[in-house]
Amino acid sequence: MLLTSYPDESSLAALNSAIRDHRGVSPVATVNSVHQPLQASLALKFAETDGITRLVARDHFGPLLVQKPLYPEGREVCHVVIIHPPGGVVGGDQLEISAHADTATKVQITTPGAAKWYKSNGHTSHQKIRIDVNKGAFLEWIPQETIFYNNANIVIDHQVTLEDDASYIGCEILCFGRTAAGETFNSGQIKQRTRIKRNGKLIWLEQIRLLGDSHAMSGPLALNGNTVCATLTVTGKAIPQPLIDQARQQAQEITKGMGKVGISQLKAITVARYLGNSSEVARHIMLAVWGLFRPEITGRGAMTPRMWNT
């Protein structure tokens, strides 16, 4: 069924209950039983009117939705939180998310908590993200952590299309295995591709295929034995060198020698990375660097997303 309106709290609770009834007590428990893959899609469109960015279209199919738009920093910037009521992705599930930011809009998209990709049941899970940002607009894609359970089998494709002077900030924090539970990612597969285009020209391409317990997991050209990798990608304006130096210094102070941080500025894009074993450290570093770069890119001060503080 195609839904085009926001659920209230009671209907959201009912949706959660229906999904639990469909899958059983826990998504983890269903991986050893017959599982009917879920398909879900969410399409968002933003437009600017009289200096106000509005969410003017929202279509969702299945358990993927947003609640009402938020304006914590004024009506110019529209914040939305993407919700996936099942709480995790099971083998065979397919998620599609698209967001279109029209001319002069200002948008921030985040999530209420960590995304969990559960153990595969013999099927591959897919997530496709499509982001389009028109001229004079900016969009921030800053979800919280992604946790890959051991034996997960996943394909993620993320594409961003920019016009003229459009700006984009993207963040991801990837956690391999539930280290707090003593789990490592020693079996399974993760295939991920990220593309950013400006006016049809490819300005960033990154793709990786990780097999559990492979050389890529332990080798120096990939994870080097670490369990957490975080990346902040910024494009729209060049970042002044003094600001990059300041970001490097702050990041090093946060890591305290536990993990590695690198910040590189190419012709069209600036990338900050953390490689280590702490999602909490990764979060602090991403927020610190984002807090320095956001005002330069968007002309607005850095306000930590409310969901990241919960």
C-alpha cells in the first residue's frame, strides 16, 4: 500500500507491532526461519517559498517513513528524520531512499539511531540512496552509525547528483561486528559504492567489497584490522587550509592516539576519515570536523542534530 501522509504516534506503534507480528519477536531470530523479504521505499521532495524550506512531497511504501519536519535552527533549514520501524535489515530486504532538494532549499536528513544489518539468511540485502540537489541548495545526509552483524550479506549504492553551486555534506560511520558483544565480522560480504556527480561529471567515486576474514579486513590498504571506519564528505566550496589544520588538530586530540585520522582536500571535494575501534570516538570526530566545515560550506553555524544527542 502506498502511503502519502505522516503517521501519528499511535499508528506508528501499530505499524511497529504489525511488523513484529510478521517477523516474530526479533529480526535476529527470523534468520533461521522462513523470512518474507520486505521492500520499502521513501521519496522526499523539498522546495523553498519565501525563504522557508518545506517538505512538499513525501511518498513511502512499506516500513520506511518520516515524521513531521523539524525547524530547530529557523524556517530556512528543514530537518527530517528517516524512520525504519523494524529496527534492522534482514537478508533479502530492499530499501530505496530518494531526496530531491529544489533550488535554494536547505535540508538536513538524519536517523533516530543506529542502522542494523542482521545476519544473512541466504539472501542479499540491498539499500539504494539517490540524492539530487539543485543549484543554490544544500543537503546534509548525516545518519547515525551503521552496524554490520557477522554473516551479513549487503549491497549499498549511494549516488548524489549536484547542480552548479549546490552543496552536499555526507557522513557515515560503519561498524563491523558487534564488538561490545565480543563479535567480529569474520564471515559475510559488504559491497558498497558511493558516487557524486556535479552537472553530470563524476567528481567522486568510491567502491569496496569486503569479505569477512579476508585480507581486506586485516590488510593496510583497507581496514587494517580495525572495526570502525567513518567518513565525512564535503563539496560545494573549498575549505581554507587553516580550517583543515584546525580540524586535524581537534581530531588528533579526540583520538588520543587510539585510531588514525586523515583529512584530504581534492579539487572538488574534501574528505575526512577515521579508522579505529570506537564508534563513540568516530562520532565525536565526525561531529567536530562537521562543526568546523559546516559554517564554511553553508554559511550557518553548526547545530548538532537533536537525534545525535539522544
